[in-house]
Amino acid sequence: MADKLIKPQELIDRIDYQPPQTDWMDTPVDIRKGMYCYASNPKSVANLGLPNARPWNPTDADWKLPENWQQIIHEGFKERLERFRSLKVFMDICVRCGACADKCHYFIGTGDPKNMPVLRAELLRSVYRNDFTRMGKLLGKANGARPLTLDVLKEWWYYLFQCSECRRCSVFCPYGIDTAEITIMGRELLNLVGLNIDWIATPVSNCYMNGNHLGIQPHAFKDMLDFFVDDIEEKTGVRVKPEYMKKGADILFITPSGDVFADPGTYTAMGYLMLFHYLKEKYGLEVTWSTYASEGGNFGFFTSHETMKRLNAKMYAEAKRLGVKWILGGECGHMWRVINQYMDTMNGPADFLDMPVNPITGTRFEQARSTKMVHIVEFTADLIRNHKLDLTPSRNDNLKVTYHDSCNPARGMGFFEEPRYVIQNVCNHFYDMPASTIREQTFCCGSGAGLNAGENMELRLSGGMPRANAVKHVRDAHGVNMLACICAIDRAAFPALMDYWLPDVQIAGVHELVANALNLPGQNERATNLRGDDFEELKAQAEGETDE
């Protein structure tokens, strides 16, 4: 954890949008505490078969690099330019118009010009021009070219891990440049010489070795779900009965491990369990969980294409082994970007699975024809639209809800309306944030792409400030007290962010709200929500606030 945080107003006052007096190439990198994550654990790096596993510290002068590190990166850069046409195009076509400059939440929150997407990408472009273009070799700095020195490498590491790869900048680029793809490639190059952060390398290692980011062993994963079963029974009188690794089940369900590990994600997991129990009791639908494929997220996305492919394959291997019809995926962010943007070129098409069809409504999920994976919010929205769920939205009447478009489902798969539809059918009070901060223009939580650590908290709070400002708008205008989202990283990141900027706003997954409203067959009269808050007390509290 970073040192004691400064007060919010002091953090705002620190922001300075005036650029340094020196040229950006001549402004040395200042690796400042609170703005970076710890170096990767050598054991995690070794587990993944990545090079140069050793202990090192970003603040040390010596990063313990291979003697030929420049050659390694040069050759890696060359290979990726040849392999990925988009990278070469993105290196060549930027005219530095600055349309993206003020769109990055990290630039807005820090004022650091190297957090402008255009300049963050220029960190790589300058080396590209020096090594791979004729004009760069001839004109050098006059053509925006510079050699890859140790200081430049440190600058890469510092700023490439101050990008959450949210792709908001890409929405505004008139040339269609996706700076997040540049960041991804830059991180791959850093990995070639053993430069990663622990909040990425260790979760990836855990997922590779144990099936999920948190390293939860199979028996412990089941134990955690069993705890939720007990909680649900205490609150509803109904004992739900989840299935594990059931061969021949209709659907394999996979969700981020964060949902079974920590609040408020645990309430979302309880929502899944209640929904699946309801569907089995009412319609005979069999959904199975897996302790082998126990992770929907894919931190390999932040490491390399090869690692991403390796982790993605686990889900499909388990679906094939169990003989299910198709896969239902939980509320996650990068899970859905990986599935929708990379799956077919990595592990697909998954022709051994059926075209996803909701057996209860008959709806064909055409968007999942290739991937054979359906988002649980799409699934639930379809059930609601076809009147297949018994709901009492008034149980959420103490909540005034807004919705955060999680970056990857939103910009990565155009997933805008279904979450809002579900929320509006299980809650009576819903308010959208300003149009310029939602849907394809949504602001990031500030902690994505593996940056959800504790030691970089100042960066996270600075980067999350634009989202917090948008939440403040609807809180002040409508009394919003709940921020709903469909990403486990958001559910992990937002509590700290809201506690800092807006401590009266809580965080929930969409299926926690669904579960509060859902009437299970044979349930007792519900006295509390999933969090154990008494409905009558909440109602009286809400009425008192209205009277005031």
C-alpha cells in the first residue's frame, strides 16, 4: 500500500496541465511512489516460462537486464511489426493531431503529458522511427526518432503500466488508431526482458497453475460457494444446490474468481446461484460450475498473445470434456474483450459446441455463433423480456442506481443496453450518468489492465477521478447511492475509489440486484437483502430521506 493518501482536494490541486519547459524527449522519467506497481515475482515469471526471472526493484538503478536486452527488444519489435499489420499501421499513420490527448482518465487525473495517449504511443514510435524507418535513421530527433536507451526503457515500463487499455482514446481518433493495442505490444516487448508487474504476473501464474487468478484450490473454490449457499438459506429459507463438473449439463458457467473471493463480488456470485436454482426448479435447466475452469478473466491479455491464448483454451477444454451445449459467462471485463476480439484467431471457432439457444425462451444468441459463449446479462435480459422470472423490484427501493459501462464489454463488444434493461426491471430508481461519460465514451475505473494493486493507489485514485465526477453528478442531482457494474475488477476497484471521492455511494454487480428482486420457489418472506440489511429499516430510512 502507498503511503497515507493526501486529501481529495489536495490531489486535485496537484494537477498541473502546463507542460514541462523541456522537450518531452529530454524530460527524464521520474518513477514516483504511489504511481507504479511492484516488480513481478520471479517465481511467477518462471512458472509462465517467461524470460529473465529474477528479483528486481523499479527504483534501483540496475534492473538486472540481459546484456543484449536492446537486441532482444529490437528483434521482438521487428517480429511484431511483421506479424501484426495493425501495429505497423498505427506506428506510421498518427499525425499527432491531439484529438485523443484529453480523453485519457490518467492524463485528466495527473496532468502528466506522457499520459496523453498520443504521447504514450510516441514513446514506442520514437524507437520505431529510429530503428525501422529511413527518415528516422537519417534525421534522428528532427524526425521524432531516438535510440532505445536504458532511460527510454524505464520510461516505457513506467508509462505503459499507467495505461488501463480501456480504449477510450480510440473512440476519438480520426484515424482509428487503437493506442491500447500499442500498449499491449509495448508490454509484450517489456516481457521479453523480464519487465512486468506482480499484479499481472502472479494472477496469470495462478490461473495457469491452479485455474484462477487468485490461486484458489478446487476444494476451497467449492467451499466458498458452499458458504454462499448457507447465506442464501439463512436469508431466503431455500437451500440452493449448485452442480460441479456435471457431465452432460446444459450449460457450463464460468465467472471471475473475484466474485467468489471478496465483497461486493460475493453478492454477485450469490445472485448467480439463486438464478440458476430458480431456473432448475421452474424449468429444469442444468447449469454446472467447474473448479478446473474457475476463472473467466484473462490477465494473459496484459502479458502476451501467447499467454492469453493459453488461458483462454482452458475454458473450452473443460466445456468439451463435460459435453455441455454452450458456455455462459459471468460479469467480467477483459473476459469478454478476449472472447469477442481474439477468440477465433486463438482457439476458435468452437464447433464442438452448439449454437447457443436459450432452452427456456427459444432465443438464438446469434452474436455468440462462433464463440459459443453468452454473457449472463444477455441471458437474464432475455429471460426478463420473455416474462420467465418472478421479480419484486420494490426490494431494491432503498437504492437509487446508476450504471458504469465497464470498458471492455462496452467498447470491446458494444454491450450497452442489456445491463440497463435488467437494472430497470429489478430496480425502480435508475439514473444514467452524463452522456459523454457512458456507453462507448465511458470512463475507466482507473484500475484495469492489471493495475488494481495497493502500492499504486495514487495513480488509481487520480485515474478514477473522471468516473467519480460523473457519479457525483447523478448523486447530487438524483440522490444516487449505488453504482452497478458488470466487471469483477470494477467491483474490486470501485469501493476504494468511491470511499475516497464519494463515500456515500456503494458498489454492486447487476446480479446482486437481480437476486434481491428474485422470488425463489418456496422461499420465506424475505426480510433482508443479500447484504443482510433489513428491508423495513431500509424502507423507513428511504422514506425519512424523502421527507427531508
